[in-house]
Amino acid sequence: MDGVNKTLYIPLYGKAYVSKKGIILKDKKAEEIWSKEQFELKGKSRSKWLAYYMGMRSAVFDEWVKELLAQEEEEADREYVVLHIGCGMDSRAERIGNITGQWYDVDFSDVMKERRKYYMETESYHMISADARETDWIKGLSGGKAIVVLEGISMYFKPEEMQRLLKALTAHFTKVNILMDCYTKKAAKASKYKNPINEVGVTKVYGIDEPSIFTENTGLKYVGEHDMTPSSMIRQLTGFERIIFRHVFGGMISKAMYRMYEYGKN
């Protein structure tokens, strides 16, 4: 796999780490895959602080998906799909559990080749090998409601590439809910020199400073910002770690570099 694809091992390690400690996120599949793959991570990539951050980010995405699925179940509407674009080796479909709609995990063919060693398709769970920047794969999906997870992927897209993907999603689906995490421009600039992804060969990433950029010509409305490091999750750390994490990763320093935005089309 190339450098961008290898970045999937960083959040995989983080989720396995926190799951094994019994905090933040329960992810036995991440523990299983990591114990077998043992991809070599160095330096900051294997930092416990980054592991906590990756675990919290994934847990926030999980809770958001669960809330939206609960609404669909309450309305007894089964005409929806969940799209996890840039899924890597993530087990979100298993963590969430049975759904009445359809779930699609999407990633590059090299990633999917590895993923299929650990996951099996079912009547409601599917894996799509595709470059998300090429949007033809969307045409093969039903055109009802879509819950879209863009976790750890936007920074590898040029803003115009992300706009093209978002526009394709809103053109295809009647209703869309999207949650994505984004680097700021400052973070993207700094990432060339100080980012764990450098250790797997990635130095070029992109950032945005205004969430409204992804509402331009896409058919989306900006809904609001989410907290990637909720206090309820930080409290699960030990006393000293809790203090350090809250001030470094959960404070204004972190928010100057990294944000999470929700968009929607009704």
C-alpha cells in the first residue's frame, strides 16, 4: 500500500490501544487485527496521547451515527444507507450492530484487499473498492437517505475534490447527513514537518479555515461543529493524563489545528 493507505494503521492502533485498556471505545476487532498485523509504527504514531485522540474521535463518530440511526428506526424508515468513506480497517459497522438499512464501507482497492481478510459481506453490509474522488461508484447505490462518515479523510482531498464528492452525494441522495473532521490551514502547513502521518511517508495534506467552503455549490447546509474530545471521555483517563490531555489535546491549541463539522441536506 502507498503512504496514504498506510495511514489507516495509526487510528487502528489507537482504537486497539484504548479498547485493550477498557476505556473510551470498545473495539475487539481493532485489537484482533492489530495483534495479527503488527504494522511498525514509530515515534508519535505510537504515542498514547494520539491513541487516546483517535479513540475519542471514533467514539464521537459512533455516537453521531447511533443518534441518526435511532431517528430512522423511530420513523420505521428502512430506505437509508450508511456510507463510511475511507473506512480503512475500521469496525464501525460491527460496533454499531444490526441496522435495517444498508451499510457500505468504501476505500481504495489495496485497502479493501486487506480488509476482506477480516470482514465478510452480508445482505446489509457491503464493501466497495473505489477511489472516493472518482464518484461513479455512488450511482450504484439506492437514492434515498444517506448517513455519511468522513473520518480521517478530508485532509487528503484538495478542497475542490471534496466539494466534488459532496456535490455528487447531494445530487444522488434525497437526504444527506455528513460528519467530517478537517485540518485547519495552519495544521496542513505544519503537517509537512510535524505530523505522525509523516512516518508512513505522507507529507502533503490540505486544510480549511471556514466550514462554509463545503456548502459552496454542493447543496449542503452547515449544521454545526462537534467536540472531538468530550469531557465525558477525557474523564476516563487517569488523573495526570487527564490534566495533560485536557490542556493539550482538548483545548484551544488542538482546536486551532483540527475541527469536526456536520453538514446536511433535507
